[in-house]
Amino acid sequence: MSIVNTKQLIDCELEGRVRQYTWRKNGTSGATAAGIWFDMSMTSGNPPAQYYIGSAYTATNLARSTDGGLFHGANVSPSKKYLRSMTSMTATATALPMPMVLCDYLMAYPFIDTSVVEEVAMVNTNTLTRYTDGKGVQVMAVLTNPGVGGQNFFFTYTNSDGVSGRISRTVKMNTTAITGTIVTSSIGTAVQSGNPFIVLQDGDSGVRSIESVTMLGGDVGLFALVLVKPLLWTSINEITAPFVHDAFLISRDMPRIYDDAFLGFLTLPRGTLAATVLIGDIKVIWD
């Protein structure tokens, strides 16, 4: 049963099928650039940072029990868990207003070497364990070891219809050297403007796996291609009050949180994230 009306929601509350968990993420050690997306899963705090560890070019599944991410309680199967609301705030105005995207981090292809200027095949011994059909699954490129930037690349993938050999948009890496930067999100240098997710081939809306990646120019850095399912778009607009996004009240469409899901979020700061502490909570409910 899905929670689709107010009575069901109240029943969950009265029967104790609801939990609220806090989180805190610290700012970056160096100055980030305004208008460039950043992966907050790579900063310290609660939960601790994760760094996309695994074999190079190899599909590596991400899960709460093994890799961390925002705590959202115990597994509830056969019941279904949903995100009721997310609260976020900061006492530092430098980065505001700041859009945020809460995502389920599904799988990563780590240690992609920007000095290898040729097509490199991915190793797909692992497959998606959540959103297995790939519908709505997006791809982001996260800097894990700084380089100079300015190089172009693209990847091939299998889409959510199971069609292989699809080709992403060719994108240019920005020149921000802070680990955790979404390296294709600079409005000034990236073909795809300020989108944190890499644009797919026309007609596609999701990805099941990545088949290969091709650098069109050499550099010295490393990055990871990460498959995520965006769950909720929110923002922090000012320092005077926390922002509460109540998914039920706003749209009646509460995102499902699967057992052992790795939850994290991306931010688009107006200024630097250095010394910017973000705090908040998530409220979950299950049927």
C-alpha cells in the first residue's frame, strides 16, 4: 500500500511508523566556485565523508550499510518507506541562496584517469540494486583528485529501455580544483550549462549502466561517474529561518526510500562553501 491521502498519513503518525533523523555537513577545506554544483557526500560531518573507493572503471554499488550516507533508519520491508520532509539551514550567508538535490546514490565508476586519451571500457560485474530498470537514473561526474580542467569527454551507456550503445552529450570539465566538485557543471565552460547531471542522448531519460568513457584531451586528475536517482529538489534561501520541504503537503508525491539506500545531496552555492556548515533533518514514514 502506498500513502496517498491524509488519513493514511495520520494513521502512520499515530501508530508510530515515523522517524526523524538529523544531519550536519561541514564546509570544504578550500574555496569552491559560485555557480558550480558540489557533492556534499564528500565533506566531513554526520554522516562522514565517502570518497568513491573501488577498482578503477568498475561498477561499484553504494549502500547505507557499507558506504554511509544520511541515516534513514532500519530496513522496513515488506513495508515501504517514504521521505515525508527534509529540513535544511545554515548560519553562513555566503553560499545563499542555494539549490539542493537529495539523491539516492546507486553506483559509481571510480578512478577515471583523465590522462588516458582513448576509449576505456567499463567493468560491469555489478548492476543496479535499486531502480534496476534505470528509469530516472542520472549520471554525474565528481572530481576525486584535482586536475587542470578544460578537457572534453563523453560516455556510452545502456538506457532505461535496455538499449546499449547510447552516447551522452560531449561535456567540458570546469577548472575548479576542489575534490567533490561536479566537474561538468560550470555555466561558463560546460556545454550543458549548469545541470549537475550529464545530458543523455536525445529521447533517453535514464541509465542502467555505463559501457565506456572517452577523454578527448589529457589532464592529470581523477573523477568518478556516479549513477544517482534524484528524489527531491529543495533550497536554502536565507539564514534567518530553516527551509522545510514537506513532500506530502507540496505534491502528495513522497519519494520512496529503499532499504539500505545511500542518501546524499548536491548543492549549487552562490558563493564559496568554505567554512559553511549545513544542518538539517529528514523525516521518514512507512506504510
